[in-house]
Amino acid sequence: MALSEPIVIPQASDLERLARAWAQPRGFWGWFMNVHHTAIGVRFMVTSFIFLLLGGILAALMRWQLARPEHGVLGPDLYNQIFTIHGSTMIFLFAVPMMFQGFGVYLVPLLCGTRNIAFPRLNAFSYYIYVVGGLLLWVGLLVKTGADAGWFSYVPLSGPEFTPGKRSDFWAQMITFTEVSALGVAISIAATILRHRAPGMTLNRMPVILWEKLTVAIMVIFAMPAVMVVSSMLLMDRTINTQFFNPAVGGDVLLYQHLFWFFGHPEVYIIFLPGTAIISTLVPVFSRRHIYGYIPIVCSVVATGFLGFGVWVHHMFATGLPQISESFFTAASLMIVIPTATQFFCWIATIWHGRLQLRLPMLWVFGFFFVFLIGGLSGVMLASVPVDWQVHDSFFVVAHFHYVLIGGALFPMFAGLYHWIPKITGRMMNEGLGKVHFWLFFIGFNMTFFTMHFLGLRGMPRRVYTYTPEMHWGALNTLATTGVGFMAAGIIVFLVNFFDNKASGRLAGPNPWSGGSLEWATASPPPPYNFAELPTVNGREALWDAEPNQPIVRGLREDIPEVLVTHSLDSDPEYREESPGPSIWPFLTSIAVSIAFIWSIFSPWGIAYGAIPVVITLIAWLWPRGHSPARRELERREEPWTR
Amino acid sequence: MDALRERPVLDVSGLPTVAFGRSNTTWLANVFYMMIEGTMFALLIASYFYLRTRTSNWPPANLPPTLSWGVINGIVFLVSLVPARYAQKVAPTGDRAKIRFALMGLAAFAVLNMVLRGFELANLNCRWYESAYGSAVWSIMGLHCGHLITEFVETVVILAVAFTDKMEGTRLVDVAINSDYWYFVVASALVSDFVVYGAARFL
Ligand code: HEM
């Protein structure tokens, strides 16, 4: 592939051909056939945001119940269901699907400078299967079968003896659905990053956020099987009488915890790493300089990935299990201190030596700094054994992990949304409304959760549906609940801003923030083929470091969807690959799989009979149709395998 | 836009559209898939040994699984590597007759393996509902059966494609990757056998 001499820009007719090759189907069924990553990525974001709202409504209900002593809003049984579904929704249906799947599916191909994600159909399938999993949990709640054994559903409480009925089964299958989804997306994202990067984007020039997505994808690949295994064991104990957790015949309840935390520890980082990667992406843009300490940051990201599993080893062999359930988030936050501190210092150095522009996304970045720091401090407090004894399983712990989770996920999420919504919708969000949103949320958040520290210190236990007036917790609880009102108001302002933006926001143009990464090298919103001219890359910030005559890639076909495959390490072009087009079969397969999984809750034969439609739809999905363009081309070139 | 006129290009039109082996994207995805499934096996096997440490009689009140069927099937699994490797070798040539031959051989072995697996299951000398031991044994075997059946179906489907003229280009790569997956099935069979038959006897 020699670099040839200057060529002309694409003709309008070329673009038309590209647009036709990459056209996304329309209409009702078209919605279910679309496999382009921008569409699926937005769906992941919107759906997980809806789950955030739903989980938030449950949180508000809990806070309303707790606002006064002996309040009669929720009974104990309903309260159990609600905190379980709140926690499960936030972790499994909001945090990972938003921060990993949503941002990842939308951004990764754009950041790589390619036209679609690798395995777009698998990716679309992963979306539908996630939606079904979420619906399962929530329909369960609505038909009074809401899971009620806490978000990690320990046996024996969740086992057949203590939770008869179907509550825990709904929870266990929700896990299977969401983890299948995360795994499918992890494969797509990792393959895209390793094989579809623009020529020139060597590993050493990969944006931090791609490093993070790759790390998280690999973590998902190793961690999610554990929770699928353990939730399947739970389900089998409950449906076909296996005895994994039954001590009477050699089973062991601790097996559940071992397996669950093999997933649970990495999970914290799976939630948290995408947040820090958003910070690492935004800080340089709004400091107008390259990130300070690229290598240390990348090392921290990768190291965090290893630590996720390392913490598990530490717990299992050094500390033993009893401590683990209590100080779970604490240990996680302690281990993360070194890589996180490294990143903090690099961010601060970047800001220090840059020219800070305090735009809306940056406001959320500072919010993150503040909130996360407090979460870290209370984590250090929890790590000291006497404090831990005092506040164990109290609201102090609830306060701490909300600082970590909301600081680590929600604040970066809003930073990212304000940053990339102009790319997604093509229009700017209103800065004034955005600031109102920020301050309402920030104040409300601290009101609710800072207060909980004191409640915890005064002995208020978590997971208890009410308390008596003699405890004198009423005033603080009222304050905490008032904060929820502020947060809710902030979210409403955000939604107003968002819908207003879609209708009448100022046009963003390709690169409203003058960012340096490749998603800003194309129109907002991107056309269905992402880039009219495929870029090549010359530095870590592709647009800032480009030569005046930075080459472009030519020679991919324009009559069919085709992507360029490059080398994993040095991203030299290797071959051209057809990108699978729209298809209804991923959707139908997800329906078939859902039927099998849900059926298996009620009868062990569900898996056996349910497998038949799964096989049929899978074959229809994968069966080759027509002659592949590859073959037509080969025939032109008369190569051996055209016989 | 005028600036674009002057930009040099990296022309990729001469690149191939089919790649065998490691540079292929689907090959990579298959590796990820095997990593996922390998983790599942590892966790189930770890659970087996964990439960093993929790009890003094292992297997409890059962005979260990009858060795003969496991050994026979293990040998058959090993021999089945021959057609799998052959399929991988002929795939890049695009010779449809040879590909069909190889895949038929592979499918025949898969059928044989499944039949023998049936005998294995009948002679495990335990039931999954009797004890945690039984559950652990059956879960490992069950997961492996899932893979065996999946791989069988996949082979048959690719074989069907090989009877049409659609067996070209990237489909040939699928033939080669299917063999990779078969290697995984064989390897996991041997490891599972080692645990199910061996650990109950010797550990
Ligand atoms: C935004 C406002 C939120 C409020 C007001 C809120 C409120 C609460 C309350 C009151 C509890 C515990 C109740 C109890 O133990 O008695 C709780 C539990 C929990 N929350 Fe939140 N929460 C919010 C957001 C989030 C977010 C964003 C996440 C995760 C990303 C999250 C994750 C959890 C988890 C994992 C639990 C533990 C559930 C369990 O004990 O099984 N929350 N939340």
C-alpha cells in the first residue's frame, strides 16, 4: 500500500453510494433490524437511563418511608423487595449497561475511526437480551414476585428453603440475561479495539478511553462467567434440586459467596473504570493540552483491572470470608487508592498546566473530584477495624458506597452526556439549565448522603424498614429525604434540557469542543457510515496531532458495507471485511433465548424444549445469503477457491 | 473541504477480503468465546474441589463413575482431532469435496462422542439431586454436553453450507475456526474427565 499522490475528495455520488450501502432500515420492523452501533449504543444509553429513573423512584420511595419514624408508606416485605430491586437495578441494569455498554458501543468505533462495531449483530442481540432481563426483574416486582434477598441474594436466605416461590428465580435469571448481554458487548468491543483501529493508531497512541474499554471488556470476559455460574447454581438448587448450597448433603453456602465475589470485586472496577476514563478524556479537552502522564494513566487503568481480581484473592486467602460481605466496598476502594491517586495527580497536573475552560462537562468533572474524594475518605475510615465495628451494616456504609458509586458512575456519566450529546443529537445542551441541574443535584446529593454518615454513627441500621421515635433519627432522616427532592428536581431539569435540545438546541457542528479524538472528525450526528473519509492517525490526539496533509484511507468498497481490519499492535492494514448488514434474526434469537431462560424458571424442560427455537433462529441468523461480495471480487481476480 | 483535495491517500483496495488464522476478526472472537467458556469450566471445577474439601467421604456413598466409558470416549475424542485438523488444512484450498469429507468425518465423530456420552451419563453412579458431589459432577458433565451439542450443530450447519455454492470466501474461514472450537471441546472433555473420573478415585 504505497501512499499515492493527492486525490480528489469524494464525489457526491460516492457519498450516495456509501449512504445506500450503510442505510439503516426504517419503520416498525426496521427498528428491530438495525444493527449499526450508533443506534444500538444510543438505545443502551436511553434504556439504562430509564432504569436509572426507575431505580431512583424506588430510592425515593425508600426515603419517603424513612423520612419519619414509624411511617406507613411501605411495609417490611415491600421494603425488602424495594431495596433489593433498587440495588440490583442500579448495579446490573444501570451502571454497567450505561457506563460500559452504552458509552462503549456508541463511542468505540468512532474513536477507532471505523464504520461499524465488529459483530454488529451480536451487539444488537446483546441489547435485546438486556432489555428482557430488566423487564423480567421489574415485571416480577409488579406482580408481587420482586426479589427480596438483597442485591447479592446470599444463600441460604435466597435458597429454596427460605425463599419459596419464584422471587429469587426471577433475580437469578435477570443476572443471566444481563451478563450474556455484557459478554456479547465485551466481545464486540474488544474485537473492535484490537482489529478495527485506524491505521497509525498504534497501541501507544490509543486514547485512554479505548484502553479502559479494552481492560473492562477483558474483565467482563473473566468475571461475568462467575456470576452466571453462581446464579445458575442457585436456580438449579431451586428448580431441579441440585444440592450445591445444601449443607445437609455436602453442599456449602460459602461456595455462593466465593463465586459471587469472584464477580463482585471486579464488578466495582467495571463500574468505576469507565467513569475515570471519561474524566481522562474530558480533562485534556477542557484544559486544551495533551493529558499529562499518559503512560502512568494507562498503567493505572490496566493495573486496576488486575487488582479487581487481586482483591478477591486477598480476601479469600488472607482475610477469609467473614469480613468480606461487610467491608466489600471498602476493601475495593482501598485497593484502588494507588492507581486512582496516580490518575488524580495526572488530572490535576493536566489542569494545572493547561488553560482550563470551565464548561458544563467540566463542572461535573469537578463534582466527581469532590464526591469521590469524600467516598474515599469514608472508605479509609471504614477500613479501620474499630470504626467498622461501630458502623457495620449501618447507614454509614450506605452513605459510603453511594459516594463511591454515584461519584464513580453518575457524576462522570453526566459529564460524558453533556460532552457527547452534541455529537449524538447534533445540538448543544443549554449551559444555563445544565448548571441549574448540576447545583440542584450536587446539593441534594450531599444533603441526602452526607447526612447518612451521621445516621450511621448514631446506629441506624441499613435494610430496616422503619424505626421508632425514641431513636431520635427523625430530623436527620427528614433532611436526607429532602435532598432526594433536590436531586429529582435536578434530573427533571436535565430531561427538560435534553428534550429542548433535541427540538431547538444550537447546532453543534462536527467539533464543538475542539476535541482531539476521532469522534469529532465527522459530522454530528455521524452519518450511517460514520466517516466519509476514513482517517489515519499520527498521535495520541488524532485531530490535534494530524499533519496538515494527514493521509486518508481509500479503497474500501462503497457499494457494500465494508470495514478495514488492521493489526492489533501497530494497526497496519491487513484485510478488508464485509460488515454484516441489518437483520431481524438477532432480535428473534433474543426472543427465543428469552423464552428458554424464562421457561426454565418454571420447568427444567424449558431449557431442553426452548433450545429448539434458539437453534432454528441461530441458523437463520448465520446462514449465508446470496454470494458474498468477497466471492464476486475473487472471481474477478480468478483466485483458486472460486471453483 | 478544499484542503482535502490535497491529501495523500493510503490505498487499501488491493488488500484481500479473506484472512485465515490469527489476523481474522472472527478467529479473535472465537478466542474470547473460549476464554469465557474456559472460565466457566474452571469455576465449576474449582467448585468441585471446594466442595470436596467440605466433606470427608468423596464420593459420598457412591462408587466413583465407571471408568471404562470415560476412557473410551476420551480416546475417541483424541482420535477426532484428526478430521478436525484435516478440515482446517483443506479449508484454505476451497476444495469443496474435501471440505465436505472432513466435516462429515467430524460430524460422525461428534455423533459417536454423544452416544458414548450417553453411556457415560448412565454410569456416573450418582444423581445430581442426591448430594453436592452429584451436583458438581453433573454440572461439569452438563456444561460439556452443552458444548458438544453446540459444536455438533455448528458442524452440521457448516456441512450443509458446504453442499451449496455458498461455501467460499469467509465461509471457508468458518470451517477452520470450527475446528479450533472442536479442539476446545476436546481439551475441555479431557480436563473434565480427569476431574470427574480421576479426582473421585485418586484424590
Ligand atoms: C440517586 C439517588 C439514590 C438514592 C436516594 C438511593 C437510596 C438508597 C437507600 C436509601 C438504600 C438503602 C436502604 C436500606 O438499606 O435500608 C440504597 C441501597 C442501595 N443503593 Fe441506592 N440510592 C440512590 C442511587 C443509587 C445508585 C446510582 C446506585 C448504583 C450505581 C445505588 C446502589 C445501591 C445499592 C447497591 C444498594 C444496596 C441494596 C441492598 O442493600 O441490597 N443507589 N439506596
